[in-house]
Amino acid sequence: MADLADRIRTFLEELSTNELEDRVVEYVVREVGNGRKLADALNDPYVRNRLSEEKLRRVLEKPEVIDALERSISTAFERKDFRFGR
């Protein structure tokens, strides 16, 4: 019975972590989309207070974050504005 309880606990913790990571991904994508530098968005207290370094690395690997960065870079080149959110 303890084994089942441990598996359920682990499942719920992972589910909670995934939801939290998803919210942070949405936040980072929105901030970068609004012209904020990625480094500034990642150092924001909202992000720092919610994710460990390990979880933050996983967020950076999410396709949504990579797409937001690509759009930001593309827009900067189109505008010839290479300050990238300054």
C-alpha cells in the first residue's frame, strides 16, 4: 500500500510541477513577446520564486520559449533594432 501511495504522490507532484512550468513558460513567452530581454524575464522574481535551476533549464528547452526567441530575433532584424528588448 505504501508503494501505491508513493506513486500517487510522485504523480501529483509531477503534475503540479508541469502546471507551474507551463505558467512560467507562458509568462516568459509573453514577456519576450512584449520586447523584454530573455535574461530579464528569467531573472524576474515571478520566475525565480517558482522554479529551481533544474526546472528553469527545462523551461528553456520548451518549443514555445524557443519560438518566442526566434520571433524576437526576427523582428529585431526586420526593424534593424539590434538592442533585443533594451
